[in-house]
Amino acid sequence: MSEQKKTRHSEHEDLKTLNSEDKILMLYNDDYHTFDYVIDALIDICKHEEEQAVQCTYLVHYKGKADVKKGSYEFLKPMMTRLRKKDLKATIE
């Protein structure tokens, strides 16, 4: 039975490894950009639908940050760069 548990644990670790490639694009609150500015940036850069962009913007405003996109580092890097060029605070975690 302990060998069975060991196998299950190993399979779980394999799943964690597969998902370790996924990163999160985080957007942080600031005190000078308007809601519309942030919403438009998320629609343009992250290809959000309007409703999703609005929800993310409210999360950023009230919680201080929000994950706005998930994917590989290579997929998220151009989005982070474009958000930063718009003077928005964004990181990949």
C-alpha cells in the first residue's frame, strides 16, 4: 500500500511540473490612470472582452492587483511590455 501512495505522490508531482510553465500576468493599482484607460488597455493588449476588462479593472482598484492573463512567459512578455509602455504597473509571476 505504501508503494501505491508513493506512485500517486509521484503522479501529483508530475502534474505540478507540467503546470509550472504557466505564469500569471499581474496588473497593479496606481492612483493616476482612469478606469476607461485601463479597460481599453486590457481590451487592446490582452484581448479581453469588455466585461472581463471591467471586472479585472475593479479587482485591481479594490484589491490592489489582479491576475489579468495566464500562459507561458513567452506569451505574456509582449503583453507586459505593452502595458508598461502605457505606464501601467505589470509583472509576470
